[in-house]
Amino acid sequence: MGASQAAPSQKFFTSNTAALPPSAPARAWWTWLLALGVAALIWWSFRGVGVDLGMLLGSESRRQMLSYLLDLYPPDLTSATVRSALWGSIETLAISLMGTLLAVLIALLMVGGASRALTTSGVLFTMPGAGRGRRLTLLGLSLLARGILNILRAIPELIWALIFILAVGLGPFAGVLALGVHTGGVLGKLYAETVESLDPQPLEALQATGAGKVAIFLYGMLPQAAPHFLAYGLYRWEVNIRAAAILGFVGAGGLGKQMYVSLSLFHHHQLLTQLLALFVLVTFVDAVSTWLRRRLS
Amino acid sequence: MSQAPATSQAMSGTTACILRLHLLSKRFGSQQAAVQGITLNVRRGETIAVIGPSGAGKTTLFRMLNLSLPPTSGSIIFAGSPVASLGPKQLRAVRRRIGSIYQQHHLVGRLRVLHNVLSGRLGRWPTWRALLSLVYPLDLGDAAAALRAVGLADKLYERTDHLSGGQQQRVALARVLLQDADLILADEPVASVDPQLADEIVELLVTLGREAGKTLIVSLHHVGLALRYFSRVLGLRDGEITFDCRPDEVTPLMLAELYGGDRVFGGRSRQADHASAAPAMPLPTTCLHFQPPATAT
């Protein structure tokens, strides 16, 4: 970093000024417009949500937060509380696991319709072959599948949980359905995009043997995409363990339900026990998932 | 270029020809045509080598012949039926009769060898059999026999991407054997293996093809292999056929013109000269398409 090191590179650059590369082509005007638009959006959001650091860190609020946190200590370690926190953790784990499995199932069922690679474009659609009617049918199917996924994804787990509680009553089952349906929408989109970005050459080779689309999916796409499908599923499981805890607040069982009760009844020490259980659970799931995903790649 | 094949077609009739190309061209976007105006008759049981420098249009021609890429203009007639007019079902039926081997194998690396070999059956199997076979392999005896024929009997359950390049090419060969196609196309099948292995694989391909009475079209980088193993040699340069001969008729001059950097003679001038120079003789015994450089006439 000294002058002695800078000197040769300086010379290198000065001696080459004659052969300067042509300057980069000017950016299109809309690039600047886009950047300006994004900046305006951020400013507007900042104003809109009423960011007030004084309110967050002011002396009065600081004192209140601190006293609340101090009130939580110590955790309630009586065997009844610990046992129920343990049981709640297991229930939350089960909800997240079943919910994610349901989501993977939904995504796998939808990926055939939602992926453009299987309905409208890409290596399987280079030859004219199919008639106009067939192409329109496939396009319609694809739009329908992607529309359904959009709806599943756009409605948050919490709202799905309220809907399913009306349908199947309070309890973990409603939580499983809520997680499964929302995450199914998320995974369905990710899976469809994965299938669209696979190496097309083995697919072309399979098509050249006269294989049909389902067979090409099974023999060419699924083996290539499987590790990605699994990795996305595991990542969403990490997200869902946290979501499953929240769902308890609206009555979908597990650790969340206990925390809601503790919060409402000001059982501070029990709340801390439950928070610690949740912390252990989330850390555990993250570790397992990360370990599995690393083994996949 | 249309004159000579028209004559030969009249002489040989249509039934003996498994494949007829008429003024076949492919243009990508506004670039120079990758393949232009190829007219060719291929008889059943012929073994044809296509040689030429890289960028001559071999792969583009190959992808049109195995019905992966639609031509910009011209027609392909396979076993008497023009492929442009085929519906999806018939297209699959024709593809089933054309086997393909690729330079980069185009196998599915994460599948076991046996499934890659069995994927040669996908054109024939209904979907439920394709699905079942992934769980409980069907036609296992045939797959094992095909692997024995290519000298990989012990690799049946290996994961495909654990095999060497040469071994993977043999797996691709076994897949084509299982497909039991009438016409076998191979695009630079040995470009990425070492020379000795290249010799073995080409010999294996030609021997297996001859034994089963298949028609073979193989593009090669290696002139020696083309002249040694094939009954007919085509020279391809700039998307056009420069000669079409028996191997013993190929002269050093033809090869020099094919591979030489002398693009002075290439392209249009050669074609303009063509009509008067082409001797109209029946395929495949006679040198048909060789044109001496423009300066020599």
C-alpha cells in the first residue's frame, strides 16, 4: 500500500493511455428514471410510516422496556411449566413440519401447470407440432395455475389460519393447513422457476427419443431439480417454525397459544420459559436445516 | 444444389431413402445462415460421416435432423412423410425412430446409469410405466444387455455423473440401442474423449449400427475416423455441402478446401459455380458434389 507499490501500477496506467478502451455505452434514460423512482419510493415510505427514533430510544420508553424485560426474569422452571413448554414446542415443531410437507405436496402438484417450461416455452416448444387449440389450452392452464399460486401466496398465514379455524375448528390442524396453503404458494412459484432454469440439453435429448412431457419431467427435470426443491423446502421449514409460533396466537395451537395466554394473563416468568423454548427450537431447526442443505450441495 | 439430388432421387426411388432433405436452411435471427440449402438423400443402411471445421453448421443440421429445431426453410422427409406437417403424436412417433448421441452426452447426471439407458424406452412406454420404472426398473434385462454391448456391464447401478466422459458416451450409446431407432445420429460423439478412446467408440458405434442394419449419420472432427469407418463422407463448410463422396474418393484437395483458411473460394462464389460443375450421378457410389475452387475452372 506504500508509494513503492503504487508506482509501477501508476506507470502501467499512464503508459497505456494511448490504448484506452472505448468508454462504456451511456445508460438508457429509463435506468436513471427507475433509480429516481426507487429513491422517491423510499423517501415516501420513510415519511409514511412515521419513523421516530426519539420515540423508540427516548428515556421514558427506554425505562419502560427495561422494566418489562426485568419483570420477565427469572424463568418459571417449575416442572409443570417446563413440561407444558416442552409439549408446546413439540406441537409447534409438528405443525411446521406437517405444514411444510403439505406445501411441498401442493408445489409439486402445481409445478407442472405453473412452469412455462412445461406449458408454453423453452426447449420442449421449439417445434411447431402442436395445433393452435392445444397451445391455447396449455396457455390457459398455465395462467390458471400461476393465478392460484398467486392467491395462495398473497394471503398471509395468519388470515389462512383464521379461515381454517372457521372450517376445522381451533387447534394444530388449522395451523398445518394455514402454513401448508400459504407456503405451497411460495414454493410453487420457486419450483416453477427452478424448472424453467434447468440445463435444457438433457431435456432436448429425452424429447428426441420420443418421450412425452410427463416422462421428460420425471426423467429429466425432477432429477435435476430435486436438490433445489429440497433446499427450498428446508429453508421454508426454517421460516415456518417461526410462523407456526405466531399462528398459536390466533388459536392454532402449540407454543404460540401458551405465549398468548401468558401475555394476556401477565404470567411473565412463564412467558420467559416459553420464549427460551422457542429460541432453542428455532436454533435447532435452523441448524438441522442448514446442515441438510449443506449436504445437498 | 437442387439438380443432382433430384436426379438421384429419380434413380433410387423414394422407398430406399430413409431421409430426404430438400433445400434445408436454418437462420438464427439476422445472422448469416448456419445451414443453407442442403439437399440430400440418405438410403437405408448407409453410414455417413459429416466432416468440416467447427462452426460449419454440423450441430444445427443435427438438431434439425433429430427434430429438435425447426428449419427456417426447406423440408425434411423421414421415411416418406414430411415432418413439418406432423401433429404432436406423429412427431413423437417419428422421433422414436431417430436415435441421437451428443458430444456432451446430454445424460441426466443425477440418475443412475440404468435409468439413463432405460430412458431410451420413454418414447414407447406409456406414462405409468415410465413412473413405475423409476421405482421398480422395467426391462432391466434389456438395459443390462445394452450396457454389456458397450462394455459397461458392471456400471448398471452407478450414478451417471460418477462415470468418466468416455464411459458416459457409452451410456448414451446404450440408450440409443434401447431406443432401437431406424436412424442413428451422432453429433461429434468423440470430440471430448482422447484419440484412442475416440477410435474405439466410433468403431463400436459403426459396428453395432451395421449389425442391426441401422442408418448412421455421424459428424466428426477427425477426418481419419470418417475415412476409415464410413461408407459415405460429406464435407460441410459455412452451412453448405462441399463434397459428397465415398471415402476412397476423398482427395487431399477436397480436404484442404474444406478446412483451409482460404475463404476467398468459400461461400457464394462456389455456389454460383456449382450448377455447371456438378456431375449428376447416382448416390452413394459416386462423388457427387465436389466443386473445385473457382479459380480452377
